[in-house]
Amino acid sequence: MPSRSSAAAASLIVVALSIAGCSFSIPVEAESSSTPAAPSSAPTPSAPTPSASDDADGDDPMADALAERDQFLADQQLPLDGSPLVAVTPAQQEFIAQQRAFIESQGGTWDAQTESISLALAADACETAILNYHEVDASLLQAHVASSPVFAQLIPADFSADQRLAAERNVASVMVFGAGFLCPEDGPQWEAAFTEVYG
């Protein structure tokens, strides 16, 4: 794990990178003089990709996907008003328990903001999978990372290309790990896409 100076410990990027170790990550040293703004708690999906079979039988696949997304949000009991996310379902609680245990085993301190960010990343991945008809691949992962406001707010704009890639990989590992709990049917596809993109 990276060493933790008092300035770095206050930075969200260090928190985000430090929580990235449960399944996939290799933690990296990331120092930044700026602290990114707190991300919005409400997940924001990537734009869905219509398929060739859309509306072939008079059905509206996007309407179905939107209804499924709304049901997912209701089932997850996620607030949509920008308030912090807190683990409330058994799956969320298990995800957060494992993340917290990892951070604390590395000498880190868990806080409400880290919990909210972790849940936002995972829920965002699940919502994106739903709105893309559960067709998750490397291209979708790359588009999601590039367009996600949560990633944008966690990773400082002044990072070098190598720092950015390492930070994206570590934040994405938290997202993919969490998706395995919140939307386990999409978890294997997210894992495969992660492995293809980040190795």
C-alpha cells in the first residue's frame, strides 16, 4: 500500500486507490495537491447502445431497460437526491464489510465518504449494465470509465498518463468488485472486461 502522509490521507484519490485491493488491484502511489470534489451519490449510467433487434416485435427494449433500472434502484434503496449512500441491503452490507476489512487490515481508516463512493461505483456499474441490456464488454468498460462523473471526480486532471491509467484501474477494480455483490448476474462480464482492459 502507498505510504500515507496527512495530506495524502485527506485526498479522496488516495482513499479510492486504497480501497481498490479486494479482488483485482495493485495499489499505486498517487500524490495530488488537489482534493477532488465529492462525487454525486446518484449513479449515472453510460449511454446505452441500441441493438439491431430493437423494436423488431413492437416491443421497446429501452423502456424495458429503464423499468428494470428503476426497479434495481428501488430494490437497492439508493437515494436519488444526492445524499450519501449507506449500505442497507444484505449484498451491499457484505460488499462494504469486505472493503472495510481490507482497508483496516492495511492500516487505513474507514469513513462514511468511502462507503458512499464504493457503493456509487458499484451501483453505477450495475445501472450501466442494465441500460446496455446486460451486454458488458471491454468497450463498454472503457466508455463507462471515460464518461463516469465519479471517475472524473476521483482522478485528478493533472495526473500523468501512467498515473491516470493506474488510478483508473484501481478505481475500476472497486467498481467491478462491488458489482459482483449488487448485480451478481453481471459480475462475471465486468470481471472479464476488466481483465481484458487492465490485464
